[in-house]
Amino acid sequence: MRRFEDDDTGYLAWVQGHPDGFVVNCERRPSPAYLVLHRAECAHITRATQPGRWTADYIKVCAPKLAELEGWARTEVGGQLQPCHWCVPGPQLST
């Protein structure tokens, strides 16, 4: 599992190298109220043409396996992941 904060280059490289991985978009100080789960290939979190920074106001926590992020959200943040409505179909992803 990797956390990207103020590291857009590293984040985009991780996503490119792990197209089947998962990304949690969250506040700089992760809160149970906002833990949005995306597939690494989701255009909403990797669109190269979108202006701005990816890891400034919000950070990204990434892992190749969903279970790692679910455990992090539960034990470290005290919350549950909220699936992106565009790229994550639901509980069947829990592998």
C-alpha cells in the first residue's frame, strides 16, 4: 500500500504501473466521512487533461488488492470505503 501526498508524478506512475489496482481518494487527514474507492484506471482520478493537482488538497492511498485498503480504512481511519459511482460496481470487488 502506498500513500501519495504532494506527489503527483509518483501517484500517476503508480496508477500506470498498477492498472488493476485500487485508489482511495481522501482528505489530507483521512476521515471516515470521505473515503472514496476507485479503480486505478478510473478517469475521474487520472484524467491527464484535467487541470490541477492530484495529491494536493486530497491525497491518494493506493494498493494492488482491495482488501488492503478495506483494512486500512477500518483500522487506521475507522471507516468504510465508499465506491465511486463511475468505476466500482460494488461488493463483488472485495478480493
